[in-house]
Amino acid sequence: MKFLCILSALATASAFTTSPGAFTVSPSTTQNNPGAAHRTRRATIVMDGKANAIRDRISTVNNTKKITSAMKLVAAAKVRRAQDSVLATRPFSETLQSVFGGLIQRLGGEAVDLPLLTQREVNKVTLTVITGDRGLCGGYNSFMIKKAEARFAELKAQGIDCDMILIGKKGASYFSRREYPIRAIYDTGQNPDSKQALAISEEIINTFLSGESDAVELLYTKFVSLIASTPSVRTLVPFSASEISQKGDEVFQLTSSDGDFGVERKELEVAEPQDFPNDMIFEQDPLQIVNSILPLYLNGQILRTLQESVASELAARMQSMQSASDNAGALAKKLNQEYNRARQAAVTQEILEIVSGASALE
């Protein structure tokens, strides 16, 4: 019986260790860094794989899952902040639309004489493209870049010259490497403000009024929901008086139910034109007032589209990080099964060796 016990002990030691000092770590290393004992020990051979290597990989995958889950929650918080920014700018937009509508009604057909409302023959178009500054957001940037490339090629095929105003580092990096004609480059940021929108709107107005471009188109991503966003194209200048005074608005609100995020969109009615009596005397000519309102309106539209694009980017990042977390969980489960099967195979092999030794002694 003593001989059998010694054989069992030797079989167990040979199955799970590669050398006598496989699990030996210096005391000072363990005291200074508790994780050093696990990292410095030699691999344990289990069947045809290494148990410690599989265990380390499982730990890495679980840590990655924690990071991606945290990034998803951070993106959700930033989407809510973008929503609050949109709601905060609504009173100003409504008042601006109301005043503009009232002035247009008061002026009648005179408003068409304003430079920013004048339609002219289009020989050159400036494309203003909004992308993100960072990646890890699925196909958000690639979809917008492909949309811009397709629009550029479409205008070129019609014999219309084009250049670009790029907002966002990803789009700027892509188009700069391919030598597209670029007029100006701006960063998107994670929290667009009116100062940033003002710099972009001034560049657009100066480009149009100087005659360097006959129209400016905006390519941005419309925020539809947390799982969908639509690359959109709209003409910024020249303005359409009817569109400014008669087009409604739309706001979005982030919601949560049973731990799942969702988005509710609400259609807003057109602001009623402000009533200016016929005998009202303006300190300035109404034409000059309208001409002063148009840059403010453009600034508001730029800010709004920046906020929508940032919300779309964050929503895409939420979905991307959710997919990464799900994939990490599935991979960790698969690795655990692989590790357990290997251990079970090693235990079975030990039992067979012990039984064989016992049978040989009988």
C-alpha cells in the first residue's frame, strides 16, 4: 500500500508541474506586487495546452469586458448631455424663427434682395463634412466619409467644381491623405458650443459672400435612435426664406427601461410668426434686421447639426462597446469550457495511470 501511495503522489506531481520550482516565487516579489506570483510562475501543462496561459487569457478578456462596459456607460452619459444642450437652445431657435417669419411677412417680396437669400448659377459647391475626432464607434466615420466621397464624385460628374470644409479629425485625416481640395479644418469635440459653431458659420458666410462658392452643402449624421443614424445632406446657403419660417423642428430624449437605453423623438410645430403692426416703426430698416438674423440662424443650425452628429457618434460608440462586451463574454465562456475540459482530461489521465499501476501489482 505504501508503494501505491508513492506512485500516486509522483503521478500527480508529474501531471500538473513542469519542474519542482514551478510555483516558487521570492518573498520580496510577492510582498511588493501581489500579482507577481501569478505572472512569474511557470506554465502548468494540462494535456496539450497550458492552464496558466488559458487562465491569464480569461482574466484579460474579463478585464476588457469591464472596460468596454464602462465606455458604453460613459457614452450614454454624454448622449444625455447632448440632449440637454439641444433642449437648452430651443427657446432661442423658436424666438429667432418667430421674429424672422414676422419680418418676412412684413417685407413681402423685398427679402429676396438679400445676398444670403439670392439664388445664383451653381459653378462651385463647398461641402461641409462632419465626422468624429475618435474611433471605436463602429461604422459612424466610414459611413460619413463614403457619403462625402459619393457626393463629391456626383458633383464632379455634373461639371461642378468642389472643395471641402472638414469638421472632425477622422474626416480631415482621410481626405488630406487623398489630396482632396480642402478649404478649412475644424475639430468636432465632445461638447460643441456656440463659439465653435460661430467660427464655422463665419467661414461659410465669407466663402459664399466673396463669390468663391455658389452654394454650401452640409453633410452630417442625423440622430435617429441608439441603433440607427442617417447620413444626410442639406443646403446651408443660400437660404430659403420659406424653409426658415415654415419648417418645424425635432428633438430627441434619451430614456431607459429595465436597464435598456432608448430614444424618443418629438416633432415640434413651426413657431408662429411674430405679429408686427403696420404702424410699428423700426429703429433699423427691417431688411437690415433680417440680414442680421440670418447669420444667427446659420450659427444655430451649425450648432444643432454638430450636436446631432456628436449624439450619433456616441450612440454608435455605445452599440460598438455593447457588441465588444458581448463578444468578450462569449469568448470568456468558451475559454472557461476549454480550460475545464483540459483539467478534466488531466484528472482522467491520472486516474487511468493509478488504476493501471494497481492492476500491474495484482
